Amino acid sequence: MMALAKTIALLVCLLGTAGGTSGANCIPRPRSVTFTPRSAASIFTARTPPPMVDWRAHGAVTPVMDQGVLGSCWAISTAGAIEGLHKIRSGRLVRLSSQQIYDCSNKSMIESHLRAYDWVLRNGGVASEETYPYVDRVQDCKREKLHMISASITSFVWTIRTEQELLLAVSQQPVTVKMSVEPASFLNYTGGIFSGPCGQAGHSMLAVGYGALTDGRKYWILKSSYGVHWGDHGYFYVQRGPGHDAGLCGIANYAAHPV
């Protein structure tokens, strides 16, 4: 039953949402002049990141969610990145409302993270999960809760292009990523370091760390949104540094994080 639910979720992503978006938009268009955010930043500087990072060990990652059949992985990963930044800045970990981000910012996969971060910036922040709970369905934005802010951002970075830039970013905070996966191999993942195959189905996750095994194999630690019974307790360990600038399955192509 779980595999069926996850398959349906990916099909929602591929075939479109209730709002009528087409499957081609599941993987967003390359960054272009089609949409200009109000405020975007670049903070990359020449530095050597630590050999391993796990933001879970720093208490900056909330428990794994199950998105159900709603194509909301982009909203959940965006909320997760803001949760991590809020914890790093304030010392408090607050579960934020991915449902509010979904309802009020976009309701589709079109340039999803970009529009999600820009909405949070324009709104002045995002509500908590307690204030605006996840309901696993499309609904109208609850405008009466727009002022109920639990965390805010000052800008966002949308200029990551390579695994090295992604490494620098993740060494500082959790980062949203989108991978182009092959549904069957992705849904059947149960642990270990994933090395492919890749595909055309876009799935957004939260990069919460990276590391290496004693045999030298390097990996990313990605928090998915399929519940704790999927993957490795809800996490996806992905091969890092395969020699491609954007990483395995384009992991760095659409990476972004709040500031």
C-alpha cells in the first residue's frame, strides 16, 4: 500500500496537479528571464568545508514527514530549509507550515522553490505547522493566517550550479535540492548509497549533510517526504562527487537555500 501511495504521488508530479499544471513542469524550467525574484543573493567564498556534516546532530532538522498523495515535496523541503536556518540563528527548532507554503505560494511544480522562497520573503515569514497544519490536499490559502509568523528570511540563494558550491552551502545550513529520478528505482530504495539510475521525475528533498565511508565513497544525506518507513528511516543517501559538475541526477541544478 505504501509503494502504491508513493507511486501515485510521483504520478501526480509527472502528470500535473489539481491546478492543471502539466507533467513537463514537474522538473522546472532552467533559470531564465521568465521569473525574477524580489531578492536573491550569492554568498559563495573560497573556503574548505569540513569533511563531514550532519545537521541532524545539531538539532536543526525536524522529523520526517509523509506528503501523502499531494505533490508537495517542494513545499516540505522549503519549509525544512527555513526550519534549519531558524534553529541555527535562534537556537529554537520550530516545525513550519509546508501546507501554507503550498497553498499560498504556487500550488504547482513550476519554479517551485524559487516561488516558495520568494513568497515567504514577500509575506514576511511563514506560520508554524501547529498554526497551519498539513492536510494533504489542495485548498485555498488561509489569508487570515498570513500574519501568524513563526520564522522569517531576509533573502535566498538560487545561484548554486555545482556540487562544490552545494557542498559549501550544506556545510553552513540545510539546503533544498531537486533530483531527476527514475520512479521505480527511487521508490524501491531501502538503504545504502544510491548511484542511479536517474530519470525524468523531479523530486525535491532537503540536503541535511554529507560524509564518506571508510572505503572512500562519498555521499549526500537527503531528507525525503515519504515517511519514516521509506528508504533509510525516511532518508536517501546519494553518491557524491561522481565527476559531473551538477552531481548525480542533477542534484545541484536546482539547489537553493534561505538567508
